[in-house]
Amino acid sequence: MEVLDLVLFEPVRGILDAPLFFVEVLIGGLMSGVMYALVALGFVLIFKASGVFNFAQGSMVLFAALFFVGFMDAGVPMWLAFLLTLAVMVVLAFAVERMVLRPLVNQPAITLFMATIGITFFLDGLGQAIWGSDVRRLDVGIPEDPIIVADIFINQFDLFAAVICGTLVAVLALFFQYTPTGRALRAVADDHQAAMSVGIPLSTVWTIVWVVAGIVGLVAGIMWGAKLGVQFNLSLIALKALPALILGGLTSVPGAIVGGLVIGAGEKVAEVFWGEVLGGAIEDWFAYVLAMVFLLIRPEGLFGEKIIERV
Amino acid sequence: MMDRRTGLALMAGVVAAGLVARAAPAQENVQFIPSLVYRTGPYGPNGEPFANGVADYYNLINERDGGINGIRIVFEECDTQYNNDKGVECYERLKNKGPTGAAVFSPLSTGITYALIERATADRIPIFSMGYGRSDAAYGRVFPYIFNPPANYWSQATSIIKYVAEQEGGLDKLKGKKIALVYHDSAYGKEPIPTLQKLEGMYGFKLSLHPVAHPGLEQKATWLKIGRRVRPDWVLMWGWGVMNSTAIKEAAAVGFPMERFIGNWWSGSENDVKPAGDAAIGYKSANFHGAGADWPVHKDILEYVYDKGLGAGKRERVGEVLYNRGVTNAMIVVEAIRKAQEIHGVKPLTGEQIRDGFENLDLTEARLKELGMEGFMLPLKLSCADHEGGGPVYIQQWDGQKWNKISDWYHPMRDVVWPMIEESALKYAKEKGITPRECPQG
């Protein structure tokens, strides 16, 4: 009974005793969730259009950030560095389509997944071979001082990240919904063969989706790079996005956002109020536990498409 | 198209050439020193400058002096990625190389050090865990092959608390103060906890513990708790890699004053503060050697190594904190080998013979001056019983451009730490069935 009180009721009493602090933690968690969602978006885009779980998304974030900061350190203005890196990501998308995806058309999903693992190692190595493994500071002019609203601390950097993420999602939603290319992407996502039969070129669609995922990776790389410094660890943030993906569903852009928010808020609240009872440093594994609990209820994730297989 | 016979002949040739190449060093008059490094992986940015410092110093000894009393150093790196399994693999791969086997291993990882203690002891190869690793390994009677000078984590914790006490007006003024420890949730990060808890009991401050999961990319929850709920008077940090810069940024985000935030010596390099930008100004950390490239040893490294195109890293990074730590590590290894040569003769030596060099190491002020490192660190003396030396630390502060020494040297509270070391080491000996050896010094 004492253990039950310690694990269940004591943390809840902590929340009730300090409701403002709880709100502060919740907001902080939601802001972190936005950053996870930024990474999760890249996974969703590629999975949605090609059925490939792109293990290399985290490495694409690092790769893009390395080029961006590398160009900036060489004295290139920020806007030009952005465009140049964008060009690099476009070249990468073409290379991936031509050298990895095209030879593997009609292969099982697991083969494509394994191929993306190979891409991960290649990108990690190539990026660091070109730019080195030093930690590089990335200053894109986003203020980082906290602001206090009703005695609640809010990090300005996180607010900016939320706005950028929101904008990115809106643009992606419009792109998918209202442009011919977006419709082609959705068609390919629904059925490769049917899409090809009506004249949608699969290779072009795959290239486009890898380009879009590269752009999302670049934005995520800039935001995470500005937060942590550009370094190898950026590739590991994919691990923070996975629970958000599991929870939101692999095929839903809004799902990635909601998943990120739920995971971010959940893990922060758990760490602050339950961390001490459970030994501390619980937020990483707690995120996965939370995602798994959701999976028990909705195996396809919150917004994922229900897969109905007819026998 | 190559036929099968030609292919086989070529393969045989390659294998034979490989064997000759491997056998070649065994015929030479060289001392083989393995180098466990991590230039890749999550902690690569920190491992690299350290590895560069080590490599540059060994090259300096070869290029300027022709080796250690004429015995050239041959060293080989093995990348562990700060991973215990890979560390053990590297150890096994390198331990028998060279004419007399590995001279000494420096794992640059507390986890790998723990994993190698029994193996290295059985193989009679010293493990030199400079300022990291198992703290009670300072007790030479139980750990004959493990050395952790100039100070272990327990000693460092007491030195930092002495600094904090001085800022507060004395040890008696610590009563009622709140001190938070933010630590890497690993064997390394947990090392200072017993000492800090002991000091908490002695001086009446209140210690709170805040683990951060590897690699430490997200610490918002930890810092909201510290900055908005615990509200400590001081925060100490036992971090490594990206955890450090993230902690500094998050501390700034909750408005915690940098002047009251002190990292240990693995949380006080340029890599820890530069990514955090202006937020890091005022941040403090412990250190046991100099920062910067203002010593004669650096001048020699630039002249004999970099000017000849032999530098391991970038010229402008010579003198960074972790680079200097690599130099310090290599210098102590070389001096231990030199001392071992005094005892066993000038020739390639075995690990067991080099252990004797470590146990008789006496780095006096005069010797440090000869090495071009006067004032770089304080003198160090080891013995059969004391494998640590109880070295002092100072506090440095980041001003946005460079680290500045802002305090005097603080000697550890040996009266507190040594009984803890002895108790823990004897407990380990009992568990492992080790009979503590006799040492002349007691």
C-alpha cells in the first residue's frame, strides 16, 4: 500500500500542490514535442509515399545540418547556405532514388528498410568525412532568453520552433491536398501499381518525396543544430521521434505532430513528477512505454490508416 | 580477368606481406603503446582532441628526442566509440602487439576501465585511467595494475566542495545550503555520489540528485525541476559530451546563474561551452592542468610535429582543454616508462615492468620545468600503496572566448576520501578473494 501511495498518489499530490509548476512542465513538454514532431515528419512523408520506413531520417538531419553550418562557417550568408544545402539534399534524393530505390523496386519492404540502414551509415560517414566531427555552433538568430507569462517560464527558442513546425505542417498539408504532385504522392501511397497504371511515374514521385523529406530534415537539422550545436548526436534524435511516430501513426502528418506533443508532454511530466520514485532519467524509456500503451488500444496509431487485409 | 592461380598467388603474397609487416615491429627496438580512442560516435567530438593530444606528444618524443632514451614509441589507435564491448575488443586485439606487448592502456572511459580491471590485472598490463575510472583503484594494495592520478572522482568532489565552501564563507556556512548534482546516468556519472553524500552528512548541506540519460539530448524536465522547484544554491555536473552543452543551455533557459554552476573536469572543455554560445559565459569547471597553448611544450609540439606535417589535428586547436589533457596523459605515460627504464634498463619493457615505473613516478616541479610544463600542473608522486597521488584541482571560468583560471589549487580532503577508498577497496578484495599485497609505504 505504501508503494502504491508512493508511485500513484504522491506524484499526483505533487501536481495538485503546485499547479502552476505543472502547467510550466506541460508547456515545456509540448514545446519539446514540437521538436520531436519536426523529425517525425520526415519519416511519415517517406513512409506515406513509398511504404519505406526510412531509418536514415536522423542521419539526413545531421547531414543537412553539417552542410548548412559548414557553408555558414565558410562565410556564405544564411539564405544562400540554406539554398545550397537544399541543392545538396535534392542531389541526395536523386542519388538515393537512382542507386538504392530503383534497383530495389518490387522488393519486400524489409529489403528497402535494410537499404536505408546502409544509407544511414553512408551519410554519417560522408558528412563527417567532409566537415569533420567537431561540435559546430549554429546561430540562426533565434532568441533563447526565457519569457515569463503569469509566473510561467517559456523558452523563446521553443516558441519559434513551434511556429516553424506549424508553418511547415501547414505547407505540407496544402502541398499534399491541393497540388497535382501532392495528389500523385497520395495516389502512389495508396497503391503503387494502380498509380503507375494511370501514368504516374513512380521514380519521379519517390525522388520528390525524398526531396521533401530532405527539406524537412534540413529544417529539423537547423532547429536541433541551433539548440544542441551541430554534431554527430543530431543523428540520434531520430530515437526521440520514434515514439511520436508509433503513437501518431506512420502514415499521418497530423499524427506525427500530435504524437510528438503527447510524447513530449508525457515524458516531461513523468520525469518531473514520477522520476524520483522510479530512479530518475526515465523520460527516454517512458516515451516508449507511453507509445506502447497507445498501441495496445490502437495498433495503427492515433491517426494511422487501419489496414484491412481480406483473406 | 585474373585466373584462379594468379588470384591465389596474389592472396598468398598479401597474407605473407601482412605477416612480415606485423612481425616487423617485433624485431625493432621500440615500445608499443596502444591508444584506445573514440574519434567517432556520440562522444567523438570530445574523444578526438584528447586523442590528438596523445598522438602529438608521442610524435614529439620521437621527433625531438628520438624516443624515450632512444627507444622509439610505436602507437596504434583503436576506436572504441565509448562503448564497453568495443573497448574490451580493442584491448584484446592490441595487448600482445609490439616486441613486449602493450605498455599501458588508457581507456578514456570509466565503463571500459571497469570492464578491463580484472583482465589487465591478470595480463599484468597497467591501466592508466587519468582522472576517471574506479575511484577506489587508488588503493594500490588491492589494485596493483590500476592507476588513476592525479586525482579520482571522490577527491575531485571534495575539492569542488572546498571551493563552494570558500565562496560561501567557510565549510561551516554550507549548513542548510542546497547543492544539486546533475550527472550522466552511468558508472562514470554515479562515481561522486558516495563522497557527496558523506560530505552532506558532515557539513549539513542538502544534496539532490538528477540523473540524465545517455546521451543527454533532452534535459528540459531535469532543469525545470532544478531551476523552478529545487532552486539550489549550487549545481555541480558530472557530464560528458553533448550532455554538457545541453545542460548549460537549459540552465540558462530557467535562469540559473552560471557563476553557481560547476562542472567536473570532464565538463569543462571548449566543446561544452562553445555550442551554448553566450549562455555559457560565467560557467565554471574544475581542471587539473593548464588551458591554452602558452607552455614551452606546445611550442615544441608546433615546431617538431606540426611544422613537419605530422600533427594529428588542426594546428589552431593545440592548447584546447581536452587536447592538453591528452598531452598530460601521454606525458605521464612517457615519464612512467622513463622511470621504469631507470629500474629495468633502457630497452622495450613489459607492462609489468612499466607498472614499477608508475609506482615510482615522481614528477617534481623541476622535472615539469624540464618537460616545458612548469605551472601546467602540480607535482605528482605515486607509490605502491597510493596509485592516485591526491592531486589538487583549480576552478576555471569561461568568458565567452577562453577558459580563465579563477582560483588557487584545492587539495582534496584526503582525510575524508582515503578511508572511503580503503574501505571500498578492501570490500572489493574480499568479494574477489584478493589478498592485499604488502607495500613498503604501508
